[in-house]
Amino acid sequence: MKFHFVAAAAVAAFTTPAFADGHAPTAGDAEAGEKAFRQCISCHVVVDDEGNTLAGKKAKTGPNLYNVAGRTLGTVEGFKYSKDMIAAGEAGLAWNEETFAAFTMDPTGYLREATDNSKARSKMTFKLRKEEDAANLYAFLFGLANPAE
């Protein structure tokens, strides 16, 4: 986990965000991310603020991933997060390319490191195997909420 986290941090440190807010992807291919999202549709959906389903099905095991970039961890209204995910959000952690990649590759490991709690647990048990898939998935999700950028 630490290797992936350090690798993601190194990539983030040596690339310049495309937008000032720092949440826009600096790596990743949105088209490849759309294919990677197939691994997520059994639990997640992307539904915009008007109620349009942009990706996935009616899955509700995991939270809606619409506008995930920049969102504070554990804050989708109506979704019951683990206490550790809520604690991470309360500590000020937000989703960006680095946190998203680290979490999706090892959800529980990420929360343990981020909260400095060796007993922290994530409700998400699935792990992406490739850092490239995480970057592509983030680019795809970012593009759904920010089509003009």
C-alpha cells in the first residue's frame, strides 16, 4: 500500500494540475476509464443532480460517484459510510487524483494510513489491481461531472 501511495504522491508532485482547484486529472484516459468503470457497476452508479444516470445501473451498494472530484470523503447524502470514512472526511480529506487512486487500490489500507488508525475499515472490499485503471477511472468520473473541461 505504501508503495502505491508514495508512487501516486510522486506522480502528483511532478505534474501540474490542468485547473487551479487541483482536482482535475493530470493522468488517465477517460475512454479507458469508461471501460474500467465496468468493474464498479455492481455497486456504484453515476447520477447527476437532475437525476440522469450517466454511468452504471441502479446499484446502491456504494455511493453515487457523480462529482466525486473535490468532494470530502464520506459525504454523499443518504449513504451510510463506515465510521472511519466519515472520520477521514471530518479530518479534511477530499477526493483528488492521488487519494482516489490510493483508496481504490486498497480501500482499508488507505483509510488506516489516512486516519492513522490500524483498525480502520472500509466498506469497499474491491481493489483495483492497476494504478493505470485508477487514473483512467478518475479521469472518466471527472469528465462526467465536468464535460466542458
